[in-house]
Amino acid sequence: MSPREDDITGWLGQQRQLSPAEIPIGIGDDMAQIALAQGSSVLITTDMLLDGAHFDVKTAGLKRVGYKSMAASLSDCAAMATIPLAAVVAVGLPRGFSEGELKELHSGVITAADRYDCPLVGGDITSWKGAGRLAVCVSMLSKPGGKPPVRRNGARVGDVICVTGSLGGSGLRKHLDFEPRVKEALKMVRIADLHAMMDISDGLSTDLNRICTQSGVGAWVEASALPISEDAKGRADPLDAALNEGEDFELLFTLSPDQWGKLRRLWSDPTPITEIGRITEIGHMEIRLPDGTVAPLEPGGYEHLMS
Amino acid sequence: MSPREDDITGWLGQQRQLSPAEIPIGIGDDMAQIALAQGSSVLITTDMLLDGAHFDVKTAGLKRVGYKSMAASLSDCAAMATIPLAAVVAVGLPRGFSEGELKELHSGVITAADRYDCPLVGGDITSWKGAGRLAVCVSMLSKPGGKPPVRRNGARVGDVICVTGSLGGSGLRKHLDFEPRVKEALKMVRIADLHAMMDISDGLSTDLNRICTQSGVGAWVEASALPISEDAKGRADPLDAALNEGEDFELLFTLSPDQWGKLRRLWSDPTPITEIGRITEIGHMEIRLPDGTVAPLEPGGYEHLMS
């Protein structure tokens, strides 16, 4: 998703008024929530991954493609602190794709399904008639993890902004074998009240902008505080990689300073959590650079639609 | 899905034992069923439609592509006599696909969503980097319609075999603007107990074979009883079109002669239901031809994977 896609998503969300009683969370979050009988509910996400755009099947190998396809949806479950329930996988296969290749793709899907206790329960197998590259679409269900799903629109002025793990350089390898932060998200909401959360798929600058826009707030980020990954440090501009490269699949969230104090104190998980900035009442985002200057921070994330 | 795809689906279904308490219906039916708290449950289906395979975007137009993509999944809800709840749509767009084109595609999705009371609640927009044609993947949730979902594996020896509507010739136009039999299916299960049901997407011969295989039974079909569509009558071989052309998106179901009598008596819907044969204990399918001969009926449906 890109800024231009955000406009389209906004437009799409305005086309029909969804009943909050039936659809408590609709278009614009990491997952939609559908209310069911007796107060229960289910959440759903869908992700389409394309050969040449989200993976290169020749260099990645089919097993890692299958894993990544599932992991991207699992990361959406994490982004709202929900518990994965089940997945369906639809594939559009290139001509001549063999049964052996399909089984290799499947083995990656199953690796993720087993690791995150999210069974594969169905799917659809189709093939391109002429030229056409591999398309994999995973749709996944989850359920609330004891607390209401954490949305993008709840950030409040004064909130601490945090991220899990490290940022940037994902294109080198992490984007194919990252660990969706499912258990980390569930642990966090057991310890503290989070105001807003999403996963970083299009880069910190773009995704933080989404939280700000949807919450009606601004933000500043401290450049020197960003947990820049080892792989990003090999990039020409490590800070740019951490802000804009995308596909980090880490969690970006905000919470009150109080709750952040509690979370930091009680957090014993090996996955680090880092404070990177604050939510403000100004109408835009800023970055505080190491030389002491403050610059506007623009959403510069990966642009799917324009490319 | 083709016979070869059935083998793969069978293989896929055997890879992991799903817990019946958590996943009452897994791989191999029109939808999978996921159990939730307090006895409630939700069903899910996913369908990937590809330009050049399931539609030709140039001749069909984007609105009809959007409609068909939703309608195919709605037909899966009908196939199990369940009530559509919500849909998510993921698209893989060709380069240069405009916002206007996206809105046209969306208008078809929304037409179906409104008509069948199945709101669009989310999605994913991605684009091919190089050459690549339009891929649309709809995933849809439904809930049981008061009775348990009707599966493929419940056909019993002596059952009457029926279909809704008419068969064959769908490629001419019906495959783009068919009416998924959602309300018909729900009406039928309110009147009678159905033993097995599915929608005809790959042709009667292929899909009846699936019911027979999954139920461990055989069948005969009376050729002269088949409701051959007007469009099929224009085909070189209308019977072959009715048996094998596919994409009819009509319902194929079986029930006891008793229940069939009741259904026939009480059925007042404009959509016709026709008795076409019987479930037998022989291990294969037969067709009774107008000249009095009986021939083996082979699954000859549309072969996605081999083509």
C-alpha cells in the first residue's frame, strides 16, 4: 500500500456505510472484524503476493514464497493483537507449473501454518492460460486475543511510539523469512494498554503516517533512536532504509508513557521493543536528526501502485 | 478444479490432520468451516480469477469481471446452503491500471455485494512489476443458515439427483452475469433435507463425480432429463456442453425420493429444479442416452491445470 493507495482505500471505504453492529472494523485497518452470534467475532485479512513484485521465485525458491505468503497475513493478525485461526490459499500458477513445484510451495505454507498454529483449511488452484507469473493470495481468519483488536486510529497526543525488532534492509533476506510478531503482540496487550498498532509493511514513514492520519494526530521520530538493522547498515543510506525500505513486518505501536514504563519493565521477550518518538498535536510528522535539526518526515514508503 | 486437481486436493487434505472440533469442515468442500466460541461457526471460501482464463477483460469489461469474482464465491456459499456474511477482495493489477479502471472493477464487486447482502469489508491492491494480467481473488465468509452446511460427502444410494436452472453454454455470456443460487439454496434446506450439494463450476460430469467419490457411491444420469440451456442448444453438441462445459454455477444436489417429493410439491421459486438421475451403489457414473443405451459417464469437465 502506498500513499496513492491510501487515497483509493479511503475512497473505497466511503462507498458503503458498514453497520458497526455487523462490521465493527471495516476497510482501512490491518484486518476487518465481523460480528457473529453471542458476542463472538472473527477478523479477516487478505494479501496478494506477486512474482517479481513481492518475491522473485527464481532466487527465493518456492518454499520461501509459500512461507512469506502466510507470514504476511500472520503479521496482520499480529498487527491487531489477534489470535490466528485458519488460512485459505489461492494460487494462480504459470503454465507448466508441476505437481512437485506445487508441493514445494505448499511445504512453505505448512511451515508457517504449523509454527503459528494457523491451519490451512482450503484454497483454490488456477492456472494462467498464456504467459503469467505466480500469484499467491492468502486470506486468514483470527479472533480477538482477550482484548479488543488494536486499531490504527487510537493514537493519542503524548503517546510514546515504539517498534519491535529492527528496521531496514529487509529486501536482502528478511522479507522472505521474517517472524511475524504474533506472540509478541499478544504478550504486549496482556501487559499494557496499547492505543494504536499496525505492522510495518511499507516502511516506517508511510505506516506511521497512516496511524497519524487515522488518529488525527502528528508525530516526531528521533533518528538516533531508530533500531537500524545490520542489513540496513550495509545500505548506502541506512537511515533511509530504516524509514522507507519497507517489508520490515515489525510492529509499530503507541501507548501512554505510563503504560510504556510498565511494558518496558515487564518485557522479558528476546524480541526488543524500542521507543522511537512521540505522538504530537501538530498536523504532520517530523524527524529529529543527529545534528540537532528537525526535518519534516514525509511518507516515502514503497509505492506499489505507481511503479 | 479438474480431476488432476482433485488428486492434488486429496493430497493436500492428507498433509495435516485437522481437529474436527476446531475445523468441522476442511479441505475438499466448497467452503471450510471454523468453529468459534459458544457453538457458533464461520465458513470461508477463496477464488482466484485470472484474465485470459476465467474472463477476458477486453471483451467482458471490468464491471462484469468484478461481479463475476464476487458471484463465484457467493455460489460457494449457496453450494453449502449458508448465508454470506462479508467479502475481502485482493487484486493484482497490470501496469498502468488506472484509478478509473479500479473503480469500474469495484462497481461490479459492489453490485454483487449489494444484491446478495455481503458487504466488502477489506482487501489488498498490488501491481505487477513487469508484464502481468489482472488477477482478482475474492475470499468470502458465511454462516450456517439454521441447518448444518450441506456437504459433498452425504449422498446415499437411492437418492434423487437434481440441479437448479439450466446447464451448458455458459461461456457465451452466463459465466459473467449468472445469479448465484444463494436464496434458492436457503429456501431448499428450509423445505427439505438435502444429503449432498455443490455448485457446478467445472461441468456436471466432473462435479457429480466429486459428490460420488466423496460419498462412496455411483450414479446414473438420464440424458433426456437434463435441462439444457438455450445457449447450449446453439453448441455443436448440446449434451456435451450441458455435461462438460462448466461455469454453470447452478446447484447440484441429492436427497431422498421422499424429500424430493416434498420439495417438488412446495417449490414455488421461479428458478426451476430438475430431477436428472439417481445415486446408485455401482462404483462409477453412467448416462442413459435417448436411444436406450447406457454409457459410462466420465468426468470431462474443464481442465484448469493441464491446459
